[in-house]
Amino acid sequence: VISTTDFFMPIVDDPFTFGRIAATNAISDIYAMGGTPLMAIAIFGWPLDKLPPEVGQQVIEGGRSVCQEAGMMLAGGHSIDSPEPIFGLAVTGRVKIEHLKENSKAQVGDQIYLTKPLGIGILTTAQKQKKITKEDETRAIDTMCQLNDIGCKLATIDGINAITDVTGFGLGGHLSEVCLGSNVAAVIDYNKVPILPNIKDYLANGCSPGGAQRNFDSYGHNLSPMSSEVQSIICDPQTSGGLLIMVSDSAQAAFNEMMTEAGFDLEKIGEIIKLDNDKPLVQINVE
């Protein structure tokens, strides 16, 4: 039995969509561990003096719709009167112990893959600043509402050594955690990293979230030197981001087959390498 929880304040205006995003994000940790979600309970805070309860019900219904998509019940929860809206889930799942995936088991030689493009933090910042196009807003929402349910299938493949989901710490932070926990290093080919369209334009227009700089301040010492633009993307905090997957050579064929059947078109973005204390923990190659 595995368990996780996550919740946050709104990052979009539509209440139903907020509920969908928050629920998808909360369930992700179960999938990242290779598990199947069984049941969720809601964590709900609502400013009753500012917003009608009917709007709050739309948030909960958005979360319920994602739970149904994931094949589980939203079995109640707990609500409070709070200064700002808050919504998330506590999720219980299950996984066979031999299929349990951790973020601390990467091995030298593993190829690194990422299932969703980066840039969500930049687009949600653009939305707050009212600079985002409708097309890019829709693309961001669709990305955040995509379940990481491929994780429970990947867990059955021997040689997929580590999985984690890329969320608030960004790619640089979550990959640093993998390396530190596994006593390895990583090299990333920046040109292979999937990035949402128009991200550079939004960065040029001042849409980098404050969380990206805080992320860099926290773990930038683990990263090789890079331009401010690359830093903003590598450290961009993701909401309901993709799975970061470490795949050994022996599992490559089975991994490729499974991802293709699931509709993914992935390219490796890097490799796990031997730790060298004289070099950065995570090397970002930009050519």
C-alpha cells in the first residue's frame, strides 16, 4: 500500500479546470511509484466570505472527474473555511513490492526520458499576467490534465531502474534528487528536452515565475553553468509535470514498445553517468 498527498491554490480561473489539474497532480506520485490508485479523499479550503459554495462544488466535481478517469472513487474528504481557495487529494494506491519504483535507484548507463514538455510554470505566469494566447492556455491545461498513468505499466518492466515525476522543483531539481539518492551524476542534452511552444517568447516578455529563481538558488550549485534562458526552463516549476524515467539498455526495447503503443513519441534527453566530484552533478549540454 502506498500513499501520497498534494494540494495548492488556483493557477487557472475556471473552478472545474482547477479541480482537474489539482487532482491530476496529486495522483501523479502514485503512478511515479509504479502504483495503481485505489481511493482518494479531498483536501478542500474555501473562503466562504468571498466566494459562493456553488463555485467550490465545481472545483470538487473537477477533481471527481479525474478520479473517475483514473478508475477510483473520491470517497469524501475534509473541508475548512480558509482565506484562499485550496484543493487537492490524499491518494491511496497499491503496487507489488517487486514493481515499486523509487527515485534513488538509477544506475550508470541508464537513458533518461521525460514524458511531458517543460514550460508549465512559464505559461501559468503568462496567464496571471494576462499575456498568454488562448491556444497556449489550452495547451497548458491539456498538459496538466494528462494523467501519468503509464507509470503503473512501466513498473512491470525489469530494468526501468528509477522513476520520479517532475513537479515544483523543475527538471533540474528532481534530476538532482535522483542523482544524489542514487550516488550518480547525469548529463542532459538540452536540445532534446521537450519544451512547450512559444516558451522563449514568454520568457522574453517577463513571464518567468519567481519559483524558477528560488529553485536555482536552492540547487543551482549542482548544475553546470548555463544561460539565463536555459536556467529559466530547466528550473521552471511544473504543475502536474511528466514522468522522468531512467531506462537501462536491457529494458530499452520493451520500454520503446510500450511507449509507442501508448501513443508517446519520446526521445532520450540524457544519460546517467558515473559520479565525479570534480564535475557538476547534472551537466546541461547546450550546442
